[in-house]
Amino acid sequence: MNGIIVKNKRITDGHFLLSMKLSGSFQTPRPGQFVMVRDKGRSDPLLGRPFSVYAFERRETKVIVEILYKVVGKGTLFLSMLKRGDSLEIFGPYGHAFDVFVFPHATKVVLISGGIGIAPIAFLASNYRRIVDAGNVELIFYCGATSALALVEVEKIKELSSDIFISTDDGSIGYHGVITDVFSKNISMYDPENSIIYACGPGPMLKRLSDLLVKNPIPCHVLIEERMACGVGACLGCTVRSKDKNGRDAHVRVCKDGPVFNIEDIAWS
Ligand code: FES
């Protein structure tokens, strides 16, 4: 589907917020789903890139889809140079969303993000109360970033949360270190009987979280960000190691089987 850029704004060092206007026939995305974005009429350098949906709004006959992205290579650099009025091809929404009904008795919802992983987590947070209708649920955020400059959209997160913990690799704001260290210090505050975790961030962050949960089995669903080509399960380019029901080695396609998984189902390495 054709998307017209209405805003492509640098929000902090190397991070951009892209807003696109699409036809109203675009399906409403659920938190955790992603869109494939491609430069119209060209295949390189933007050869179909997956981006988690950060925000979505329906306006009469049109919809606005927003993504947050960090410039990390040729494709995202190209994207950052596009201007208001330029066109992109948008496909989706794809993938399995966060299942917010998986644990209906949760009264503490812990949201953990690392880096640009904040995008789907913020979308989940902004939709959570509307979807679940749970006024007495606490939303507790743990946000990690490389530096204060790379900590994007924190004001929005503060408005949505009951409590927020921040860490940066360089100590420029919040705890000096990684966000899983902060969570680890607080982990006893979360009873597996009434808490659930949703997380998105770099692989090492998710692996560390998985290790922490071995002794503290709080239910946890994670969104895995992986390079993708087709985005619909055909090319096997996004395969990661997993475990089947009997704990044996298996593989899953992030685009088709995820991108949201139970943390226990992935073979973290
Ligand atoms: Fe092709 Fe996932 S990107 S199978």
C-alpha cells in the first residue's frame, strides 16, 4: 500500500520518528506487530525493512502509522533523508502481537526495553488499558539506552507508567549500566502469581532476562527484532533457534511465528 510521509523528524542523535499517511483500508495494527517498509519503485537500499509499529491513529478515511527508527546502515540512512510528501510502500501489519490476555490476573505489568526496542513497548503501553480495561494494573517501565541522548520518547512513557527505572551505558542519566541489572535488583518485588513481563531489546538483554527468570519464573513474552527479507515466512531469512514442547532444538521464523514469543521457547545463546 502507498504511504505518504507526513513527518520524518530527527528526535535525537541518530533517532527519527516517521509518520506516514495511508488509506483507511489499512488494518489496525496490534501492539507488537510490524510493517515492512520499502522505497517505492526501487529495491535497494530499502529492500523491505521491518519496523515495529510505534503509534497508530485512524482519521476518517485515512490512517497514520508511526515508526521510531535508529540510523544503523544504508537503508535507515536512506530513510532518514526522505521528506514530507515522499512516498513509501507499506506492507502489513504482520506477525503475532503481544498477548495481553495470556495472564488475566496480572496486577503488575513490567515493561522492559533496550534501545529502539522502546517503540513496540510504548505502543503496548499506550494501548494496554484500552485493550484490557484494567484500571488497577500497575505498568512499571524499565528503559535502557546507550546514553541520555539515545533515550527516546521517555516523556510519553512517564505519562503512561506507575513507576519508571532508567539506565544508560555511559551513566549520563539514570543507573550507570544495563537495564537488566536494575531489574535484577528489584526482581523480588514481582510475584510470579500476579506479574507479567513484556520486553523488547537487543539479544544480550533478552538473554540476560531469560537467565534471571530461571530462578524467578515470572511469565515473560519478548519481541525479537531480526533482519527480514520477505516478512511473510517464505525466505527463512529470519530464523532463530528455539525449543519445541519437549525441550528439543527447533527453529522458528521471527516474521511468521513471532515476532513475539514466550521467552522460554527461545534457545538463547
Ligand atoms: Fe522471510 Fe521471515 S523474513 S521468512
